[in-house]
Amino acid sequence: MKHRFLIECALIALLLPPLMVWLGQQPGLAQANLAIYDNLIGLDAHEPSPDILLIGIDERSLSELGPWPWPRNLHAQLLQRLAAHPPRAVLLDLFLDKPGATPEADQELAAAMLKLPVFLPMRYVDPADNAGGTASFSLPLPQFARNAKGVGHAKLTLDADGVARRLFQQEGAAGNLKSYVGQLMASAPPDPPGKLEAVGADGWQRRGPFGFTLAGVSRTYPTVPYVNVLRGEVPPEFLQGKILLIGAVGDSGLGDEVPVAGAGPQVRMSGLELHANAIDVLLHGRAITFAQGRLLFAWTAFPIWLVLLLFLHTARNALSFACGATLGWLLLCVLSLFWWHCWLPPAAPILGVALAYILWSWRQLNSLLLFFGDRVSALNAIPAGAFEPAPANMPLAPHLVENQTQALDRAIDRLSQMQALLSEGLWQMPVAVLICQEDGGISQSNAAAQLLLAPMLIPSDVTQDPLRGHSLPSLLHRIAGSSPQQAVHWSQAFTGEYTTSQDKVFRLRTARLEGSSRTRSTWLAVLQDFTIERLTQRKREQWLSFVSHDLRSPQVSILSLLNLYEQPDSGIDVNRLVHDIRREAQRTLGLAEGFMDLAEAESGDYHFTETDAGAIMLDAIDQAWPYAKVRDISLVPTLSDDDCPVKVDPAMLTRALLNLLNNAIRHSPPGSKVSLGVNMLAEAAEVVFTVRDEGEGIGAAKLAQLMSSSNPGHEAVRGDAQQPVRNRGLGLSVVRAVVKRHQGWFQAHSTPGAGASFLIGLPLFDDNKQKQTD
């Protein structure tokens, strides 16, 4: 079907341009082009050349010199008068193809022609007036033609509507073309040989049409009466070096006026003035050429070919392309006429673009209907099972298109029900599922996937998918924090486990959903949740580490002491044995309590109440004071001047601060002090607890290990990195768990030999904001 459509477009491209060129020569489009041409050249009026002067045979000259025709010796006197002030050229717009009243007058006129450059026109003889029944030019008498500077035709060619718009550089019988007399006078080089245009069946031919803009309406060019020049009443500077045109003007009544275009509606102009305008444009290189032959064909065909190519490239913008080509060709037509003085008729190419759009749209619509018919039939042939809609009582339509639309409606109903059920089922699945394109772009995701990858955006329904349009490889890359393998597909590059910022652990599983050969592959991505498994594994490892190392170590010490006491020469008395066993038993009890505290901090029930942060700090100091007293450590509290309301579980937060205080006391030398402060950061809306000691400090590597949540139970390591120190409990793990449940943050800063500082940040409680939320 696609090949058929392309073949049809190729036929349109081959046949439409020649048809438009032919139609452009027919009356309808030809008249439209002439109307556009007339309006445009009226905008391109020019100033009349000061080098052109008309010597008019007007009403006054006829009244003073007598009725027409005048004796030819009168013209000879005029030429002799002009010879005294030699002009550049003289057009004697009189037909001298027949002898005058007296041979002496003809000889006198012929002699006067030798004194200055005189150009003579030839008379056009209509076939009806010619004995041979063919058109021809009648040359001036030999004595006049021999003495004239040049002889050429002055035939005014009217268009089909009877308006004079153009002249021809050459015109005449076949094989005997004559040049335009105005071209000879202007010394304008002829254009390259153009196409010969045959007129009628008598063999009359013409070549090189050119148009001309008018300097204005009648009497625009300077005109002096014939009789004034004859009597010497015209100043010499009016005549010397000028191009003089001698002939009848409008008010002479000699019937030499023709309608012209470009100077307003229904304007008539004498032939002498029309030749003056033509000579003016030839003299200054402003003659308008008309597109013919190959140029005309290219001008007509190129926009048609252009829009067809654009239609095939982007069908959705076809109308815009057609309108743009139409406006563009109109603009080129105007620019070509005003700048390059070439007339490119716009009607045929514009109509061709319109027909190309109509034909292309018609064939595209027909192809689309055939395609729809085939695909709807194939779609309705697929068994739908439970998704089959109830049969509708649709009468058979008498039109094929309506039948196809009804079949399409039934197929859409089935697909809509199936899509709704599948989308809702995918949305409700407890497993994170995403539908991705070949490049990893997400097309659809369910609620579980959105909670996993976009936890800040609460999923609302199936239609609002915040992950649509995102790239799954990019999201996984941000979570992994490392670049995937570039040489493999994204479905194979992300094969490990990933942990989100909410400590959710998952693994990517993918499967390709194969479609038809004309569609891109779709991928089904499942994010298998391993959070519970990894949490259980971590808890198990923590219990095993606690039992195998922490609880086992004091028991081993007790057995070693008992074995050593049984040896006769050990030197250990009962008091020392009791003291050491009590110490190890208390250490065992402390480890068990620390582990129980951690379990309660991670999974216990929290009871949040509004309280002041300073009260929590003072409770922790009261509980740590006996231990500090024994270690000779001073506890220095620092309270903020502002109230610091927080919403916390007072018991759990006090226990976390107490763990930090006990740890600081344990690692501080006697006689030093431990500071506990509370400050409010109004800009961040936070309350910060700070515990600072003056102990041995912690190295950077040990501090990073200490603050790592993946190393519970081994955080109380201080001093020289080369000296291993035995584990002191799970205090910091408890602190981390409590802070996390309070949605706060926990940081530490230390320099070896300069003590350590531990900071807990908690959200500041805003009662007004809480009421608005409630």
C-alpha cells in the first residue's frame, strides 16, 4: 500500500507541472496573471527621463499649419531646424512608405535626414489589407530608408483584453523579423535569442517580448508643440543631445490612442507617449522580461515538487507547507518584478500547489481508509474472550466508510475494556512493575514502583504517573552511584542489588515483550523487593556477632579466671577472683541491655509528646552524673536562651543522649569536662544537641567506621589505630536508631588528641503548623 501511494505521488509530480504550464496560457489563469501584473507595475512607477522630449502634432499645430496631412517639405524644415542643435536621436513617427504630393518635397525631406540621426517606423499591413492575404511590414521609400539612421517596427501589440502591456524586440514574417525601432534608438543590446512565437496561420512571428512601467499618465514626458519648434520658439537646450520623438499626441484627434496598464483604470495613451516609455526603460535597463520556455516550466514545476517532497516528509504540516509555498512564490514574483525586472506569472504555480495538496490529501485519505479497513478487520478477528463487548444493534450502513467506522468503534470498545482491566491490575500489583521502551524510557509504572523510585510523590491513580517519561537506567544509575557497563543493554547492565535512600533493597528483573516487526520492542521491568530478606539477614548476622563475640568474650574470661584460680601457684586469692568475675558478669549484663536497647530503639513503640529540649538534656545529665562523679568528670550544660519545643519520645531520646554522655565520660581523662548543649537553628527550624568531650579523639578512618550504619556493635573504638580496643557496646547504634525514628540527623566531628563532638539534629516543633496540618 505504501508503494502504491508513492507511485501515485510520482505520477502527480510528473503530470501536474505540464498541465499547469498549459493552463497558465489559457484565458482564465492568463487574465488572473494580467490582473496581478497590472497592479504590481502600478507600484513601480519611475521618473520620466529628462533625455526624452516629445514634439507633438497637437490641436494647436493643426490649427496653425493646416489640416493633416502636411506637405513633407514642412517636416524637412523641422529637421533642418533641429540640425542646428543636434539631438541624440530623432524618431519621426510617420509612415513614409508612399510618395508624397510632390517629388521635390520627398527629396527635400530625404536630404534633411542626412543632417541628424533619424529613425523611421515601418507600417504594419493587416492581412485583410494585403493583396497576398498575409501580414507584412511596409518599408519606407528607398530614399528615406537609405538616409535614415535606422528603420524598425513600431507595432503596438495588444493583449487579449485589448490593453497594451508589452512590445516585441523582433517581429515580422517568417525569416524576415524586424527589430523594434525604440531598441535601435536606445542602442540597447538585444536579449539572447528566445523562443519564436507564431501568431496566426499566416506565418507571422515575434520574439523577445518585454514590458515597461509607465512614468505616469498621459503628458508625463515633456512635450512641445510641433509648430513652436518649427518656428524656432523652443530654447536650444531643450533640444540639444536629447532623444526626440515627433508624432501625433492625444489631442490631435488622429486616433492614435491605446489603453495601457499600470497608470490607473481605463487610461489611454498616445502611441508616441507609449514609445517614449518603452525607449525610457530600454535606455535605463528597466525593461521587463517575461518568463518563457524552461524558465517558465521550472517556475511552475518547482513549488509543486517542493510541496510534494515536504508532504512525504512531514504529513501533519501539509497545509502549512502549501500555504507557505504559496506565500513564498507570491513574494518571489514581486521581488523578481521589482528587483530583476522579470515577470514570473504566479497563478499557475499557486494553483498547482493547491491541486497538489488536494490530490495528495485525497490519495492519502483513500490509502488511510483502505489501511483502516484491513487493520480493523484483522483487529476484530482476534478472539477477545471475556473482553468481548455486548453486541450492539447497529444496522448495516449503506456507505463503506460508515461500516468501517462502526467496525472500528467495536474494536475500540474491546481494547478500552482490556486496557482498563490491565492497567488497573498492574496498578494494584504489590510488586514494583514498569513498562519501558527499548532505550529504558518509562511508559507506565504501578503504585509499588512509584513508592520505591519516587517516594516523595504520593501515587494517586492510574492516570497520574510521575515516572512516565523518565529513564529507568538514569534512576538506577543515581541510586547505584556508579556508571553502568556501556557495551551492554541496560537490561543487562543493572544486575546487582540497589538500596534506596529509604533503605529499600531491590533487584532488577527484565523481560522483552515482543511486538510486531513494525513496532519497537517493549520491556517489562520488575523491581524485586529484598528489603525484608536483607534486614532479616542483617539482624541474624548482628545476633550471631553479638552472641559469638560480645557475649562469649566475658564468659571465656570467667572460665579462664576459674581455671587460673585452681592452679596452686597462681597467686589469685578469693577476693580478686570474686572481683574479676563480678566485673565480667556486669559487662555481660551491660552488653545484653545494650542489645535490648537497640532492639527497642529499632522496633519498639514510640510515644511522641511535645516537650522542651532543655528538659531532655537535663534528664540525661542527671542520669549520667553518678558515672561522671566516679570518673572525676565535670558535666557542663549549656541551654539556649530561646524555648526549643520538640515532639519526641522523651524516654528514648534521653536514652540516646545518655549513651553519648556515657561514651564521652568513658573516653575522657579524669579532671576533664564533658559539655552538653542545646541550640536552636531558626533558619533550618531545627534543634541541635551537642555532646563534646576532651578525650583522646578519633582518627578520620575510625570516625568514618564509627558513624557507618553498616558496622553496628563496633563503634566505640578510639585511640591509636595500631592498638585494638575491646568493644564497649551498641550505644551509637541505639543513637542512630532513635534519631532515625525522630526523622533527625546524627553527625560527629573529631581530631586525634583534641576530643570528639557528637551532634543530633531534630525538627523544631511548630504548634501553628501542626494545627493547620490537622
